[in-house]
Amino acid sequence: MITTKELLLERELRGLRFISYFRIFFVLANISITMIVGKSLMERVVVGIISLISFFATFYFTYLLKQKRKLELVGIMSAILDVSLLACLPYIWYESVGGDSIPRTYMLKAATYVSMYFAILIIHSFTIRPAYPLIITGGVTLSSTFLFFFAKQDSRTIISNDFVTHMLGNTVSAEFYFSTLLTFVFSGLILAFFTYQSRKL
């Protein structure tokens, strides 16, 4: 007879495998897109290096999963790796399009990496272990907050309450930015609670 512990272990194992497959797909897609639309050689080289690191880490994680060893460690390191990879993207894109020659507010208006954050949050919930979506939520909150204050240090950054100029101009709305981040935090907490309840049931 299969015990509850064994069922939870198998579900977590399947979830972690899916995360590894998704990361490989994402890295391959990111490399392909960067080679086509990348704005500089620096962007292509840095993305290539980060992709190699991600590949080697994922292959090692996959090896541990096959051995059914250190699943919780693999899950934690996977969450940290995914957040770290995505947190690098705004800085890479910024340097690629001109760096300090353009306002840092550019980094706050790229919606692509925000949607990626939601994707990895959902995928890391497949393991039904609440620690993983909580790590994603905490990591995204820290990296996004740091990104905002990094952009604010630029003398060209103008803080405004106008949502229109936030979307179309060089200004940035702290209310709009952090309300979006708060939405993400609530989503992360809800998913963590959901996985906790699923695991408990």
C-alpha cells in the first residue's frame, strides 16, 4: 500500500522534473530570441554565459532527482536559480540598448520579465510544497524593490503619480509600480496557501 508520504514525494518529484524541463525550454528560447533580436554582442555573450550556468545546474538537479536525493534542496536551489536568472534580465537589456546613455526608468517598463515572474511562480507551485512559491515571492519582491531604487538613483528619473506618463514618458509612478508588485506578492501568498492546503489534505 502506498503511503501518503510516498504520494507527496512522488508529486514533488514530478513537479521538480517539470520545473527542470521548463527551465531548459526557457533557456533555449531565450538564447534563440537573443541571437535574433539582441542589440549588442555583450547581450549575446552574457546571455550565453548565464544559459550555460543554468544548463549545468539543471543537469545536476536532474541527476539528483533521478537518484531521488535531496529533493528539498533541489527545490530551494531551483527557485533561487530561476529568480536570479530573471532578475538579471533588466540590467542586461538596459546595458544592451545603451546603458547610462538612456534613463534607468527603461528597466522598470519592460513587461516581459514581469510575466515571466508569474510563470515561474505558478510552475514552482506544481510541487505542492509552499516553501518554493514563497521563495519566488520573496526573491521577486527584493529584486524588484532594488531595481526601483536603482533606477531612482538616476538623476533623470522623475517620480510622478500620472499613470499615462508612466506608460508613455520618462517618468515612473511608484504607485503603479508597487501596486503591480503587490499584486504579485498576493498571488504568491495565495499559491503558497493553496499548496499548503493541498499538502495537508
